[in-house]
Amino acid sequence: MRQVHAGISGNFGAVSIGRHYGLYYDYIDDELDRHRSHYSDAIVFGDLFVSNALVYRSPQWGRANFGVLVELNDADAQGNSIDERVELAGTYVYNSLSVHAGYVSSPVHEGLLGLAASYRHRGLNFVGVYQNIERAKGIDDTLISLGVDADLTQLNRVRLAVTTKGDGTSADLDQVYILLGGEHRFTGHFLAFAELFSKSTDVAQASDEIALVSGFRFDF
């Protein structure tokens, strides 16, 4: 559960190879999946880690930056690619507004597109995320998420996020996810969090649930 990579950086940006956080995840899904808990995985489409990947991250050019990730895996006996993917993502920043875009091309789906925006006003941070993944046979799944973070103090924060998931196979399987949680930061690299997670479906399913998730996070 960590990154392992090596590379070089300079005025041109940074190039590295190894195991990285997914570039799409960093730019799009991180706006929602703050603590990368098991339950919040349900409201993201990107992969948290991508192994054996070459990544380029640009420097900040004016108000914008971008990144490119290429996975360098092999081919199977029939010559088909195994988990090879390309991820493109970028950010544009204007004062307190940040706009992100990301795209993933992968053999396991026909394409993943994500758009996200966040706006910070005093102690509040408002987030909106749109994600669409085109699976095999032209079936699309769509996620639309809205969230708000509120800084109670410099060390404590609360968050509410609501996500609707449109199921491409049946409207009866459309889902609503609610995350209500908070965090306490002990240091710049260590925090504790708790989240109340709720999942419901238009037509009740056995997988619908409510759970309380808690844990610690280390950032290095």
C-alpha cells in the first residue's frame, strides 16, 4: 500500500518509473476519496495504484499543469496487451477555483473520462465530480458527486459527500452513496478519521448497507 518509484526532476518537470498512485486518481478521484478507505472505493472509477509505469508530471505553467502515465506491461500468448494503459490528466487554477480533467485508455474498458472542480471560500471547500466509464458492449456507468469540506479548526475538518451512480444495465440498479465524516490531524503527516457510509439502491438490494469506518492515515 505504498508508492515505490525512482526518477529525476528539474525545470522540465518530473519523470519517474515504478509503482505510482494512478494519475487519474490523483487528479480526479482524490477530490472525493480523501482517506482511501474500503467503502469510498465505491464512488471512484480510477485505480489507486499502477505498477510498472512511466510517469511525467509537468511543472506549473502559468495557471496549468498536466501529467501523462504509461503502463509498461507485457503481452499474453495471443499477443494481447495485459493491463497496458495510458492516463492523461491536467489542472487549471484560477484564484480559489481549480478545474481538473482526466482520461484513461485501458484494455479492460472502452474509456474513462473524469471532470472535477473545487472552490475554496474561507474555511469551506466545495467539490463537484463527473465520471463516465464506457464498458464492453457499449454499457456506460456514470458517477456524479457533490461534496463540501468544512475546517472547524486548523487540525479538525468535517465532510459531507453525496454520489449518484447510474447503472448502464438497469435504472432499477441506480445507487446513492452518502459519506459523512471528520478528521483530526495530529501532525502534517499523520491523522485519524471516521466516516459514516451509506449505500442505497432504487430497488433495494442485499448489498445496500450502512457502515462506520475509522482509521489512521500516514502521508509521506
